Amino acid sequence: MEHLVRAAQRGDPEAMDALVRELMPYVGRVCGAIALDRGDDAVQETFIAVLKSLGSLREPAALKGWVRRIAVRESIRSAGGRTVTMDPDTMPLPEVLPGDIATSLDIRATLAALAPEQRAVLVLRDVDGLSEAEVARALSVPVGTVKSRVHRARAAFRGRWQP
């Protein structure tokens, strides 16, 4: 992957295309989970920012974490601080269905009722399995802030969860 990043940094269009194709599933999943119905917009804005700023990435090994931070920022921005009431009949299905479809739809609807910042911390911590320190870096906040946000987001999720 390092050679691909270096080639893209030099302006190689084929390398840029390959990099976008490689990152698309991950970025799509993060943006879709946080920005919900505006996930496509967040994905587009993420890749615009990534390609525009790729030259500033000093260490290619840090690519995924760097892209994650951009995706989370753009997802929260695209969501505009709003919660969404989602109709289960028109709700897009997640890419990977954990368990059965009904449970997946219930989880997605419950996440939609949370603020984008709460969705972001839950996705990074509980879905991606990042440590509190990694989440703090992704969100550019102190670890203590992540701990309190995770606690509040989980409580909000539990309060809305109706399986």
C-alpha cells in the first residue's frame, strides 16, 4: 500500500484511482453509519479532502487512521448535527447484516435517533473496536472526553433501543 500512496502523492491518476477503490468500502461504512442518509455526500467530501491533502501525509502507514479522521469529520459535518427519523420501509440496509434483517433495521433506526457525534463515537468504539485513545485521535478530543461521550452515547442508545 505504501507504493500506492507514494505514487498517488506524486500525482499518478491510476494510483489515486486504486487508492480510492481500496478505501471505498471502509469509508462508505463509516460515513453511512454516522451520516446516515447523507452518507454518500460524506463519502464524496471525504475523498475530495483525502486527494486534496494527500501530499501532507508523511507516513503512508498512517493512511487508514488519517482517512478515518477525515471520514468522521466529514460525516458529522454532512449530518449537520441532526437526528433522523427513519422509516423502516425506506431505510437503506447496512452492508453487512449482523444477525437478522429486523435486528439490523432496529439498530440502524436507533442509531439514527442519536446525534451524529454519538453515532461517531459508538461506531468507532463499538463497531470498529478502536481503543479510547484511537477514538480520541480520530475525533481530535482528549481521552476523557471519549470516555464520557461513549458512556452518554451508550446510555442514549439503550434508552432508545426497543428490540
